[in-house]
Amino acid sequence: MESHGPRYTSRCSVCGNPARIFLGSTSYCLNCYNRLSDYLAGVATPTNDSYQILALDSKGHTVEFSVERYAFGTRSIWTAIEQISPDDPRKGEGYVGRSVSIAVDARRMTQEEAYDALMVKVQRLVGHASMRAVPIALGESGETSAKVGGRALYANETGVARIEITEQGEKSVIVDGQRLSAQQFMDMLSCFEGFDLCWQMRDASSEPPEWL
Ligand SMILES: [Zn+2]
């Protein structure tokens, strides 16, 4: 269920924007918090903290991301978050969008280098399809697939799934921006019955695997 109330109840004590970081009794928006953190760590604050990235998916469609930074000490996590319009019909089918992160140490990488690294990682992840969808109306029986919103989803040979526990406490994975339940994930993989599944866990902000 989506909440219709304000997402953030408190205001940034510096600029009055909605607060996202709470330190003791003081609240900050992300930008003001980052500036404070950069100042305390003695590193330069990026001149452009928020920007957009466009990437092409495996079908050549443009996917738009907005980027935000979260600083702690000299390190920052830069995250590109897919922008989904509020009336996107996929939202009702569990489409939550993709997010791609990198970790950057301000002493080793400039802001421009961080942008470039994030852009490369976004394009690598977005350009690789981890699953394929076939409309069930095309006569697809879909027995070895996950059925989501009139589509049969089949795993590709290689893929990436972000493991996430929902606010309701349900274990799920996000594949190509689509949230799948544990059962749906298994259904999607079942087209490879008899194969071995090898897995490797990676921190969301670490280097993507070579095959991406
Ligand atoms: Zn602020």
C-alpha cells in the first residue's frame, strides 16, 4: 500500500527542505547532511550533487535515472535510481525500477570520475537483460515461467537479482526492476530445470561481474 501522507514529517534544520537524515535531535536533508559530512572530513563537496543519467536497455529503450549521493567521512555512495512515472502501469505488477550504486573515496576519485564510473556501471547493468518476458496471450503456456501481469517471465542464462525484504517483511528479489516473490523467482528459474545454479554474492556498490 502506498502512503498518501507526506513521506517525511520533519524539515531540514539548515534549509527547510524535507529531512531524510536524523542525528540526535537535528534533522537534515541529504544535501545539507552531505555538505556537513564533507566539511568534517575535509573533502570538497561536489558542485553538482544531483543529476540525471540516461541508459539504453537491452531492447534499445531509454531508461532515465536520477542520481543521489550519501556521504560518510571521505567515502560516498552514489546511487542512480530509475525514474518511474506515477501512472506507469507496470507499478501495479510489482515494477519498482532499478537502482545502481558505486562507492567512492573522495581522496582517490574526483567527482567527474565518479560520474563516469557510475554511468558505465548503469549502462552495463541496464544493457543486460536477466530475464525475458513473453505475453501469455501469444499462446505461451508458461508452465516453467513466472506469470506477472499477463506476461510469462523466463530467466536468462546469466542474471542479477537484488535481494530485498519488503516493508511487510516478505523476502523478494528485484530482477530488471521487477519485484518477484520467492515463489515467482523459483518459477522464473524453473525453465532451467536440471541445470546447476552457481551464485556469487556482491555488495550492491562493488564492481559488476565481468560477464555484464
Ligand atoms: Zn537542507
